[in-house]
Amino acid sequence: MKTTVGVFFGGRSTEHEISVISANQAMAAINKEKYDVVPVYITKQGKWYTGDALTNVANYRDINKLLSQCTEVHLRPEYGDYNLYRSKAAGLFGNKGPVATFDVVIPVLHGSNGEDGIFEGVLETIGIPYAGCNTLASANGMDKITMKMILQACDVPVVDYVWFTDKQWFAQRDALIAKVEEKLGYPVIVKPANLGSSVGIGRAADREQLIERINDAERYSTRIIVEHMVDQLQEINCAVLGDCDEYITSVLEEPVKSGEILSYTDKYMGGTKGTKGMQSAQKRIPADLPEDVTERIRFLAGETFRVLSCHGVSRVDMIIDRSNGNIYVNEINTIPGSLSFYLWEAAGIRFDELMDRLIRLALKRKRESESKTVSYDQNIFALGGGVKGGIKK
């Protein structure tokens, strides 16, 4: 009997289209002899649909036509109910029964409302086994500020930074500018704290540019981070697969950027290859680095994965300062574009095997979590407890 795998993608995110590409690549790679794959597309408005037409990226050119071929669906927030239900009555007698029953879910939701732990919380509530980081690790990995705080506390090197909220920016602009200039100097790089794919990110070489970049970043997030920018910078990426207690690291890649910052276009458009995701980006695999530098980067990638309690597959983006050889962790992508399958293929793990490992990891975590105590089989109310301060009749 085949295992039924639900693949969720799209979502209310600035990385919506990248999620569609990544998910379609993943669904195509899953071994259909072992698994039944059920696509679940979340629109930009937050509605859920399923249907075979969702597995062809070309169909997304006309969303209305695509959705007309699909069924609107939902999950119930009831623990143990792994069914995917029709949202509208179907057939002569108004059948609202399930269209599928999941054994495991693979979220391929990049960015906000998916990679940040929100969707993972829904799955935790229902109890469905799922691949990737849990709610806590997802949230910490997505928020660049929280992530850096945890890494610093665990002696994982990150560049100096200043952070603040959008409301602080409007109320304390002069003081925050002074803090940035005193602690970091110029140039700096400004980022929304909880977005990926280089959205809202910009370099500032002076005060005027700093104000302009922060004003842009606050359009996307309530929390902003300003980092010291390494001038002689070399970017290196490393993927990690497993759980925080047992994991392996991939070969390294060096992305090739067209400007000072690896842009959205560099990452995903790849000239005329806009339907291939991160796979289409220009890169060197393996990165041309000395052996000791390679091992140091792989170690720091693994440490980042470990201290953030990650699970499944993640990609850790690193920075080398060519002026002094210092290595820093830039960020972690807990649901990386294309699931970084090209890095694992270079390490001898095929895409279908990567998906198989993610499914097995999800089921393993579920088995382990069920061995933990989450409640006591005791009714304190029947024992007269919990009435202090209550109303007596």
C-alpha cells in the first residue's frame, strides 16, 4: 500500500511563485511507485485547492483557468484527522467528504505564512507527520534577528548588526541612525527581518541611502535589521540534511551575482530560466576553496542547523571576508529554494532519494514525539481542584 504525501505550496508570501516552482520540482521527483502525491496549492488570497492540473507549472500563467480545474479544500483543526476535505458540496447529494487522507505532509511554502512556523503550527495542531523544521525552529530560522541572537549565544560567528521595529524607526529615527553609524559605520546592508529571496534588501553607503533602504524594508516587515556589510565578500552556501542530533552536510556552492548583492533575479530568473528556481541561478559547484576553509564552512553550517534545532533539509548561507579570511553565518533557509536538490545530487544523493529521506525523517519524528508525555490522564476538577477563587453556588 502506497504512502499518501500531501505537498503544500504557494501561500500568502512574496515568495509565492518560487514556492510553486520548488514544489513542482519536488512532486516530479517523488517516487510514484512508493508514494501517492496530492498537491495542495494555497493562493495569494489564502484559499486551498487540489487537482492534477496543479502539477504543471505552465498552467499557472492563467490562475483563474487553473483553479476552475481544481477542487477547493481544507483541513479540520482536529487532532488525528488527517483528511483533506472539500470546502464546497460536490455531486447531486452535496458530498463534502474527504478527497484524500494524508500519511505525511511536505510543506514547500517559502517565506511568510509558511516557512516561518505558522503553517507548521497548523500541522502540529492536527498531528500530521510533516517534513522540515517544527514551529519553533522555523520561526527562529525565519527571523534574522532572533536567529543571530541564538547563533551568537552559541559561539557561531555572525556580522555585527543593529535591529529595531518600524514604529521605533518612525519615533526614534535620528537616534537609530546615530546608533548604526557608531556601531557599524558604512557601508551597511538593510533587510526586513523575516523575508527571504532578497526581497526588500539593499546596500547603503551613506546616511541618505540608509534612510531610503530602511523606508523600503519597513514596507515588508515590522522588524528591520541593519548589518555591517563585508566589502570583500564571498558568498558560499551549504545544505544540511537530517535532524539536530544526526545530520550530514552537502558540497558547497558559490552563487554568482550580477551586483554587490545576490538579487531575486540572480537567484531565480537565471536569464531566461525563470521556471527552474534556484537550479537556474549561476553558481560554482563545488566552490573553489581550500580544504580547511571548506571543512570550517561545513562545520558552521552543521552547528547552525544543530543549535536552531532544525529538521529535514535546510540551506545555510555563509560569508567569507576576503580581507581577513573571517567566516560568518549569514542566514539559514529552513525551506530552501528547490530544496537544494542540486547540492545533494553533487554529493551523490538523487532528488528522488532526497524526497524519500525527508518523508522517512518526518515519520521518524512523529514516532519519537508520540513517546513523550503531553498530558496527564487525570481530572483535577473531579478531585475538587481548580476551584480556588471561583464562583460557588
